[in-house]
Amino acid sequence: MAKYIVKRVLAMLLTLFVVVSLTFFLVHAIPGDPLASMAKALPQQTREAYYARYGLDKPVFEQYVLYMKNLLRLDLGSSLKFAGRSVGGTIASTAPISGLVGGIALLIGTAVGVLLGILAALNKGKWPDQVIRVVAILGTTIPVFVLISLFQLFFAVKMGWLPSSGWGKPIHLVMPVMVMCIGTIATYSRYVRTSMLETLDQDYVLTARAKGLSEFKIVTRHVLRNSLMPAVTIFVSSMVGIFTGAFITEQMFSIPGIGFYYITSINQRDYTMVMGTTVFYAVLFIVMQMVLDIIYTLIDPRIRVAGGK
Amino acid sequence: MDRILNVENLQVSFHTYAGEVRAVRGVSFELGRGETLAFVGESGCGKTATAKAIMRLWKPPFVEIKSDSVVEYNGEDVMKMDKKRLQSLRGNDISMIFQDPMTSLNPTMTVGKQIMEGLQLHRGLNKAQAREEAINMLRMVKIPVPEKNVDSYPHQLSGGMRQRVMIAMALACQPSILIADEPTTALDVTIQAQVLDLLQELKTQLNTAIILVTHDLGVIANFADRVQVMYAGQVVERGTTKEIFNEAKHPYTWALLNSVPALATENKQELYALKGTPPDLILPLNHCPFAARCEYCMGICREQMPEETTLSGTHKVSCWLEHPNAPKVESFYDRRKK
Amino acid sequence: MQQIAKEKFHIIGIQEADTDVIARPHVSYWRDAWRRFRKNKLALTAFAILGVLVILCVFAPVFSPYEYETMDSSARLSGMTLQHPFGTDKLGRDIFTRVWIGGRVSLTIGLVGALVSAVIGCIYGGIAAYFGGMVDNIMMRIVEVLISVPYLIVVILMSVVLDSKSLGTMLLAMTITGWCGTARFVRAQMLQLKSAEYTLAAQALGVSPWKTVVRHFIPNTMGVIIVSVTFDIPGYIFSEAFLSYMNLGIQPPGTSWGVLVSSAQSQFQFYPNQLIFPALMIALTMLCFTLIGDGLRDALDPKDRK
């Protein structure tokens, strides 16, 4: 097992290295330099000092080595647009906000989605199944920004129940969480339904039935565990989605989360910020994938053994 | 003989896109306490469908057990049982083991827990008692180191061991009837013999009646008391094992006997392969279903269904050759003697 | 016992002609799938709606009295009228015409994006599975790396890096890692087929590798690939809308559903018609493709072929 984990961690580090390098060279391949528009007006000397400060006067490869060195010390550099604002600090202060909104939405969404999926599978072909399927498909087909517009119009403008945007009070959480839930519910209910139907078809379910177990016990003891296992996969990617998927939601509700800053920095061509955030996302994603593998080995005894060998 | 199961006119249909497939077409039989009855026939002849229908394991609406079918367990009508009674019947009075031990066990639950489930449910044991009993059952089916293997997951055991676990699970509550659906088909030949020996031993020990579903006549020779040969959802011949092996009258039974190497090659005769395939059960079939593949097919065979003729108290056959007007034909046994 | 004529008891034996009575018409895989798909009313309806949308996208702008980029200062911010069934935007452009022009772009992105990534994915996954061993190992590692960057980030990053906002750039940004999922899945499918018993049987019978691929691999993967393409299309349409919302999409005077929606979004409360129609088209298209995908999956899955 230990050997397996070491191997996984090494593979993970390699992947991270490749991803970071790729991103670095991609960002640096952008034609024109990021300071150009800003530095144009400056006198020659100041401009040089400016370039030197960000290391932009050195050859790309040297910059790369420098960036990697800093990265090892967890230093992501500082913003190109806002002097003195460090990328790492920005991430550290904005990511928890995204995590809070996304986390609540993910928990509620997963719980509701899984329940609906189970309900749909157990009533396959009957009306609860039909209704849930239609809701699920609708949930995934309406673009988020349309949904948000509709919500804001209804709950804030027409009814006046909720503030249309803003941050600071718990009530500001309600609408973003609702919006983010819908997609999660839709995804999970579809996924769980399919996986559950597949499990219900397995021979061991028949064995359980022949044993005299009630349908309820068959589902709780034999079907759920085996059909929720694949759902763990999407749970992990949606954990990353807490941060990435919320670009639009955060912007439209003016939530000062990391997604909001990511969009801002893209629009302002703040490359160190873009770069830093991307690296953050990639790390998160890769680490989560490893977590997923480990969770998998914990819940599936078949993998547990294979991994130990 | 103390009758424990009575099945009359059992009919099972599958509703498919193409139409209604009548998989079981009026099967009737009885089973005595402690008796072993074998269902023999090619795949798709309705053996498994019959077996599953006894426990009402089919789920509507795609599979329908026709309403005039009768299944009586100990005089009690299984078809009319409510959910609760049906659940207490399954596993406790009648239990079943399936063909493929690889897929019939839940991969994410230890075998011990899977055995314990039935014990806790039907016999009201607590966890510790059930575990103790599960270990005893594993010992009984000759799993090595049962105290340790009770915590094994199915994938850690070999195919033969898994089938033993299935048997332990099925017999845990000492049911009166065990339905074994092709219990050895998925196993190696040597393991097959072991599993059958074990079943035989447990059967006498626990006085369990067994319904053995198989396509292999070789398997039942030393195992079954009675045999019923099924074809296209019907019983075409039935009798004691001795009668079926030594005095069979139905050409289909002959064909089956001929395909058992040990019986067929005594005289260096070539193995006989039955031509063609069984009829599609979507057809109404109001004549002998075997007619198209029968060497001795007569005009009448293609027009009318033969009635069941009683040859002795136990031996019955449904074939037009038994009609007084039918010609005498050379049987499987006559040919073998040559 | 009833009386039966003696001549009925002549042995006639097996008549070769009827040993294999054909009870149901023998239908090919595709025929059978099509028959089942046809029975799925929901999917058929979706198919019809999609057809109508496509026809409108192709022909409506041709017959519309307005050009999609012509501004008309006399008819700015018009509501739904007979002249402008969907109203006009703040520059007085006819939204009805713009919706169908935008639809061309959005649908093109969806279809081409999904097809391109399917083709690349199939080739890549097929090669990896066919050669196996080291080649497979390296190829799959590469995919793993590419997949480990969140998709939307890649798309955003690519659009920023390429610094051009044409249709081609957007497609490139979206497909650059979009094929990875297909590649993985085609490889898995191929490996499964490679070890399937009928492949071994075919090899044992001396069937050439080329024929094995044509006869067994392609028909057996085709179904799942078609289904995955169908499910990918709405994903691309959605990504396009997303990029447009972030100002990384098609630039004026060009337009797409995503662009229309995002430009209408700020004044949604006053002119809902500007947002509703393009949004409806996006939702409708995604809904149709999802339903068709569901229908195809059910129809093409040989597991419950009866």
C-alpha cells in the first residue's frame, strides 16, 4: 500500500510539473508583452526598472526557472496590475469565499440529487422517474447566466424577497446557492439513476431477493453502496468545480470569490494572476484526483487488494 | 411420499418488443420432502424460468406469471402470498443458488455478512450469534479456515469456494427446498464433482429437497431421484433417473442421452449432435415443438400436440410415438446395442 | 383416445428446410436500433424540433427582410411587433434575423467541435489500444496530464493565448483538450473488444486484423461513439455561450446565441425579449440533443436488445 501511495504521489508531482510548465510557456507565448500598454507612457528608465522588477527583461527560460523556484517556496509572484498585491494572498483570501458558497451548494445539491436519482431508479418508467428526468435535463440545459437573470428578476426585483447581489450577510448566500444547486442536482440525479439501474440488474441483487430481503433492505444494503461508488468520481470533480464552475455566478452576484478575480484578471490581462490561479486550479484538481483514488480504495475492497500488491 | 411442492399448469411469459414470448407453457410437477428432482434441457427451454417462478423472483411487468398457474408450498398458494409472507418464504423455506458464483455475490460485502443477513432476518439471531452460525455454515461447506474466511470478500475466493459460499448462504436457514440453477456450469470439471458431492452430502444431512436445473445429463446420473426433460417450455418426458437413463421413450431424451460422451461412446459410436435450434418461443406452437428436429417426425406431429402418456406410475412421456397407431421405431438403446 | 387417420403416422423425419424456422424477421443491428429509436416518442420529437431549428438557421436569414448587422436608428429597442417578431436591440438590429445567424455559429461550433474531438479521440484512443504496451502507456500519460487541467480553464487560457476571436480560434480552444475524454473511452472500449472472446475466435479462424477491425471493432464501438458525440454537442454549445459571456467569444458584427444572450443580459429587466429568444434557442437545442442522446443510447445498447 505504501509503495502504491509513493508511486501515486510521484506521478502526481510529475503531472503537476508538466501542467505548470505548459501553462507558463503558453502564457508567455502570448504576442506582445503584458506590460506593454501600461509601460508605453513611461520614460525609458522607469520602464526598464519596471521590467526588471517583474523579471521580464530576462530570457523566457530564465524567467521560467525563476518562476519554478519561487513556486517551490509557494510564492506565486505578485499581480501585474495591482502593485503590491500578491497572487498567493489573493487566492488565499478569495478561495475560501468560493469554497463556502460552492461547498454549501455542493452538499445540498448532492444530497438532493442523489435522493432524486434513487427515487427515479426505483420508480423506473413511472411518473416520479419521468418528472425527475425532465427536471434534470432542464437543469442542465438552461445556461447559468440565464437562470441567474431569471432568479434575480423574480426573487429580487418582482418579489423583493432576496437581495439581487452582494456579499457579507447570510442572506446573500441564498440565491447563489440555489442557482449552483440546480446544476448539481441535475447531474447527480441523472448519474445516480443510471448507475442504480445498472446495479439493480446485477445477479447479486437477485441473490439478495432470493434470500428473502425486503426491497428496502436490498436497496440500502446491496444496491446503494455499489451504485454510489461511481458517483464518487463526479463528486471529486465537482469539488474542484466549487471553484472553477462559479465564474459566472460569482460575477453576477458580486461575490468576491476566486472565480470573480479570475475573470477580472483575464479581462485586465493580469498574467501573473491568471497563471497563479491556473496553477492553483491544476494543483487542486490533481490532488483531488489522488484523493479520489484513495477514497476508491477505501470503499471498494477489490481495488484495495489490487493496490496493495 | 410427503409432498412439499406442487406446481400445476405454470405459465411464464416475457413481454418483449417483438411480442409475447411464452417461455414456460403449462408445466406441472410435484416434489416430495427430501427428494431431488432435476430439470434437464437445452438453454432457453424454460428450466430457469420455471425455477425462478416458483419463488416468484420474476418482476412484473416485463415478465408475467399467468394467473391460472398454481404453485403450492406445503399446501400454501405461493402465487397468492403477500409481500411479507413471500419474503419469509424466500431464503427460509425455499432458497436458490445461481449459475455464476462470480456475479451472484455482492463484491463489496464480506461473505460472512452475506450469510449472516439471512440468519438475522429469518431466525432472529443477533450479530454475534449469526456470525457464529455463518462460521459453522462455512465449515459445513468445507471452506478452509472459516474463522478467517468469514471476513473475506468474494474476489478473494476461487470460483469453487464462492459457489460453496453460495451454498452455505442458501442452506443457512435450513430451507425445505433448495433450487440449484446450473450450480456447476461455471466451474472446472474437478470442482464440479466436489460441489455436487457436497450438495449430495448436505442434502442427506439436512433432508432438503433439491430442484437441480441443468443442461447436462451427466451431472444428474448419481444425483437426482427423478428427472423431467423440458423442451420449448414444456415437460416432454419425466420419470425416475433410472427410467430416464434406461427406458427413455422420447426422441428428444434420446438425443440428450446420445450427447453424453460416457453413454454414447461405449460402442465407439460417434457423438450425436442434434440438428437445428429449438423453436422460437414467440410462436404459438400448437403441435409437438420437437417435430422440426425429430428424426421420427410423423404427419401428426406437425398438426397436434401429443398428450402425456403414462408408462408407469412415475414415467410419463408426451410423444405421438406412444400412440397405438404409431410404428415401432428403433430406440436409442437398440441402436447402441448394435 | 381420439381417432386419427393412420397415414398421419408415417415417419417423415427431419425436413432440412424447416429445421431453422425463422420466427421473427432477422434484423441487422442498425435496423433494430432504428426501430427502437423510432419507438421513443420523446427522442423523435426532439429530432423533429432540432430539424426545424436547423432549417430556420439556414433559411430564415435568407428570407428575412433585414440584414443581421444592419442598424436602424429609427427602430431601436423595439418590442415584439409584426415587423420585428423578436424585437430589436439597442442598435436597432432585428433580433429575429440575428437569432438565426447566431444559431448558425452556435450549431456549427457544437457540431464541428464534437465531431473533431470524436475523430481525434477515436484515432488517438484507437492507436493507443492497438499498439498497447509502451506506446499506450505514454499516450495515456499525456492524456492524463491534459485532462488534469480543468476544461474551462484550458478554453479560457487558449482563447487568451491565441488572442483572436474567430470561429476557428474558438473551436481550437475548445477541442484542444476536448478530445481527451473520447480518447480514453475509445481506448477502454477497444481494449475490451480486443480481449473479447469473439475477437479471439476471429483471430483463431485466421481472419485478417484489418477485417477484424472493420467487422468487429468499428460496429461495436460506433454505437457508443455516436452516443457520446450527441452528448458532447450541447457541451460545446454551452462552452461557446460561456466564452461569449466572458467576452472571449465571437466579436461584432458576428454573433452567436451566447453573444446575443450576454449582450442582452445587462438590460434583461427592461427588455426581456432580447434575452429570452436566444436563451430559449440554447436551452431548446441542448434539450433536444440530450433527449436524442438518451434515445440513441437506449436504442444502440445491445444489452437489452430483445
